[in-house]
Amino acid sequence: MLAWIGALLIGLTLGLLGSGGSILTVPVLTYVVGQETKVAIAGSLVIVGIISLFSAIPYARQKQVKWRTVVLFGVPGMMGAAAGAWAAHYVSDALQMLVFAVLLLSASFLMFRPVKLDDANTEHSERAMSKIALDGFVVGAITGLVGVGGGFLIIPALVLLGGLSMRLAVGTSLVIIAINSLAGFVSYLQVLEALDLSLDWSIIGIFSVIGIVGGWLGHKISSKINQELLKKGFAVFLVLMGIFILYKNLPGLF
């Protein structure tokens, strides 16, 4: 039951914020479902990719996806995701989870300090585009290494560097998360094969279906909820989860 509630929350956060869902997926699969870390990361890539894709559909119908930016950010992101998944061959489970904990704390910091649209660029300068592409590669590498979509990094980049409105950035972020997750998963299959590990497709299917429902629900209620208050509350939750993961995995490095 806790796992299904977790799946619903994954979809809700993606639908509401365009980010945050993947940050929940790996801990839920690891600590609630009981999966091995690398299996949980690979499963997270599939689940988050599917939920993000379906969550992006309402935004695309409302023309709230900037497809040019998807290409500019997403192509380097796919390359980065493949590189991150390759690097996972050489990284221990404990180190992966510690990197994950640092990302949780980074995400909470960014959510406590929301992006201000007044500071956003209104044009795609050559410098801004190169920064977007570089950020895309870095976010993709993180996606492939630890199984997070990176929406909490993508959205600030799209707003501050790409000059997108917050709602347009959310829709665009969902598409980018979907393609990054797909690229990371395809590369991560080699990691599982090398370690003789296999995915539980029934868990992936159930999580994806529940998450899709949560994503659509999140989109429906997004206009009725105070986004800043929601982000700050979620940020507090991320801090607590980050501390818990550090507590569980720091001993594994010594």
C-alpha cells in the first residue's frame, strides 16, 4: 500500500511541478519495495520516462511545450544519459545513493529559492543556447547515473537561460525528462546485464499506471494550488529524505 501511495505521489509531483517525481521513485523502489539499488535506478528511468511522457500530453495540447528547446536541451541530454549509465558500471551502490542524497538537498535548495521570471532572458542568445546545451548534457549524465529526471535543474535553466515562462518550462521539462530517461534506460540495460540483474516489469507497470493517473490529476489541480507553498513543503520533505539516505549509506563507504 505504501508503494502504491508512493507511485501516486510520483505522478502528482511531476504533474504539479514538472519535476520531483523521479526524486521519489528511487527511494520508494529501494526502501519500500526492497529492490537492489541498480535495479531501482533502472526501473526509475522507465517509470519516470513513461509518467513524464503522459504528463506532457496535456501541456502539448495546450501548446505549452517549446519544441526547439526540447531539441537544444534534449539531444545533449540523451548523450549525457548514455555517458552517466556507462559510468554506473564503476560506481558502488552506496556512492550512487550518496550522490542521490546530495541531489535531494540541492533540489530542496532550488525549491526554497524559486526562479524569478523577472530575471529570465527573453531571447536565445548564442551564449544562452550553449549554456542550455551544456546544462542538458550534465542533467542527462545525472539521469543516467542515479535515475533522476532532473526537472529541478531543467526548469531553472529553461526559465533563466531560455526565457520561458514557468508553465511553458514545466511542459518542456516533462518532454526532456521523458527522452533523457529513455536514453539512460537503454544504456543502463548493459549495467544490469553485466551484474546479472533483472527488472520487475510488474512493479514497473503498476507504478507507471498509478503515476500516470497522478500526473493527470496533478495537471488538473495545478492551477488551484499555491505553487510556491507546495514547493517549499516538498523541499522540506526532500531535506528529510536526503538526511535519511545519507544516514543509511554513509557507513557503506567505510
